[in-house]
Amino acid sequence: MSVTLEDVRYMANLARLQLSDDEARSLVRDMNDILGYMELLGQVDTSNIPPLEHVADVQAGFRADRVHPPLEHEEALKNAPDADADYFRVPRVID
């Protein structure tokens, strides 16, 4: 599959882009290069490669789940800028 100048003009029209002739020809080359690289990647044998959840090893970024007791009511309200005895108070946003 290759991208033609008409394809680029059609996509530009859908995206409401105005492209000069030079920009359109440049995009034809760029898109065909991308598609060529994708075809090259499609030839790589990945049958013995396990699927990945993440490209990078991000397991170190997660903490273990631990059960903690919830905050006491008074402790939760202690740092609130405005609270009554039971609730956080916030400014009214709807009249």
C-alpha cells in the first residue's frame, strides 16, 4: 500500500488543513516512509516474544497495596480550610 498525492489532499481536506504543493508532496514521502517501516517491522519474527504490558519496566514505580485503617473524622477535617463539625465546606458554585 502506498499513499498518493490525492490521498494526502483528501486527508488534509478532512482535517481542514490547507497544504501547499510542496507540503503535500513532502507528506506523501513521509507517509510512504512510515508505511515502509511498518512493513519492515511486520517481517520481524515475534513468535517467541511474550506480550508486554509496558514498553519500559515500570514495576518499580508501583507501591504494594497495604490495608490501613481509615482516617478518623476529626483527623480528616483538621487541615480543611473551612469545615463545620461534620463536613468540608466549599464555596458555592451554583446559585
